[in-house]
Amino acid sequence: MQNTTIKTWAWVHKWSSLVCTVFMLLLCLTGLPLIFHHEIGHLLGTEVEAPAMPADTPRANLDDVLAVARAQYPDRVVQFASPGEDDYNLWFVTMTPTPEPTTDFRSVVVDARTAALLAEPRFDQGFMWIMFKLHVDLFAGLAGKLFLGFMGLLLLVAIVSGTVLYAPFMRKLQFGSVRRERQTHVKWLDLHNLLGIVTLVWLLVVGATGVINTWADLVIKYWQHDQLTSILQPYQGQPLVPAAQRAQLQPALEAAQRQVPDSRLFFVAFPGTSHSSPHHYTFFLKGNEPLTSKLLWPVLVDARTAEVTAAPSMPWYVKTLLLSQPLHFGDYGGRPMQILWALLDIASIIVLGSGLYLWLRKRKTAPRNTAPAASTATPDSAESAA
């Protein structure tokens, strides 16, 4: 590789890394506890557990469950209801002042078998909520998500450029070499390169899927505009269906499940909310197989008649979003996958931190007219400038 080509790649790697490093460190640090959010919730006592009952205990009517939730907050409306992701014996009901999107929400947990009130957890406060908000949107909503998505794109550029530079840099060293007898910054340089190449594929997957996830709100909005507009044409001009004129939810749920056999409910969005129309209960169903359990089938049920009006198939861009999420979270392989994700996350923190350290040290010690460390792409020249 020509020196000018190497210099160009080194410049790209240096600046793409520097711009995103602090934010990537933040994402890695906040992502670490999120990998174990269930376990931490149990330790903190914030996880709600259903009381033990025989496995064949019949489930309560969903309308009775909602009545219990509404009784706790009679001045609010139900936006969403969902069974527990890990415990189907729980119902989580989200209530807000209006159907409009808001951060002012209350959650009520009801036993799915007895319709007994179990808890009113606050998901908008506490350590894990702070970690989640910092990781997802920096407390800045959609703007924060898109900003982090741009930082993710810079990370991908840094990974690709670092990989291009790795081969010429290592041509005089054995793979995985860490020159322990050399100065501290040289050992950190070798460790930075070693861990960087070890975590290469994982960082690419997590970084790329993270970027895709930052577009989730826009993807859902585009899907609604692209696919639901024609479906909702017969309802054009009609106002939001008043709560008093809505059909019971239990028969609406059963009608939705008959539309998609061998499925289970992920969540239901109520009329007028961000994931539904003013005239429908929208049930989002998931498959029971490993692959189909990551996909969603929306079923629109008329809120007045409880009859299914549409069950559109999700387009490719929504399926891509849904399939990318488990690759980002690493939540499809149980505890071993959690531990592997945590170890790779820690390795990435070391890569990012060591890169920042090497750059700060170089700025402190190198003369102003010294060429960039990786521009010569050899171990000796790089260590002299690192």
C-alpha cells in the first residue's frame, strides 16, 4: 500500500474515531448494565413477579384487567397493554393523560389470572432508567437518537479504516503481539490493536444494528404513511372513537389471534395512540418459532365492532429493523450470550479508552510538525508517534 494511501486511511481513522469515541464510551458503559437489566431489577427489587399458581390456572378476561388498571388512574387513558415478555402471567398497562405521545405515563401491573393489582412500578426513574435514556437518546428524544446514529456511522468508518491499517501495521509483528518489554504507551498501542481486531465483527454488528435502531421511530412513521393510509381511507374524516362506544377488548383480541394462528400477543395499541389509528385497536402479534418470534404481525380491529379490518404484512424495512434488534441486544442466547456480550463490551471500552489515551499522549509529547502515528503504518514508527 502506498504511503499516501496509508496517510489518507490514517487521517480517516483518526478523526472518525476521535469524534465518536466519547459517545461510544458512553454507550458501552451504559449498555453494560442494560445487558443484565432483568438481573439488576431483581437485585434492586424493581422486577414484578407473578405469584405462584398451577400452570393450568385460567386467564382472566382482559377487560377485567383493564378495569383494575383504570380504577388506579380514572383521569387517564390506556395507551398500551402488553403481557410480560418473560412472564405471560403479568399484564402491563400504560396510562397517560391523553392518547398523544408523552413521557408523562404511569404503569400498572395486573395478574393475568386473577386480575388482581400487583404493582405500580415507575419506569421513568431510577438507575436503570437513567442508563436506558443515556443509551437510547441522551434525554433528547428523536434528535438524540439521530445524533447517536450519526456517531454510530462514524464508529463504522473508524472500524473499517482501522482494519485497513491493521495489516500494514502488523507486517513486522506476529498476530496478537503485545510488546510487554517496551514503554507503557507501546504496550497500550499493541493492546488497542489486538482487542480492536478481536472485537471487530462484534463491534460491526452491534454498531450497525445500533444505527438501524436509532431510525426506528422514523421507520414506523414511514410504514404507517406507506401502508396504512389506504387501509384507513374508509375512516377518513371520522373522529377518535370515544371510550364509551368502544367494543370489549377480549373479543377483539380473540378475533386478532384467529387472524394469525400460532401467534401470541406482543402488545395492543389503543385508538388514537402513536401505533394505532383513531378507529382501531391494533394488536401486534409475534410468532412462536425462534425466527418468527422476532417479527411482528399487526392486526387492525375496528374499535366499535371488534371485527378485523386488516392484517397487513410488514414490509422489508420494518422486518430489517425488527431482526436487527436482537443482534444488538444479544438477548436471544440466554445467560451465555449475555456474558459473551458483556465481555466484548468491556473489551470495546478498553479499545476506545486506549485509543483516547494514545491520542492525548501524542498531542502532549509530539512536535507540531510530526506526522500522524499510523501514517507510516509500521510498529516502530507508530510507537514513536503514539
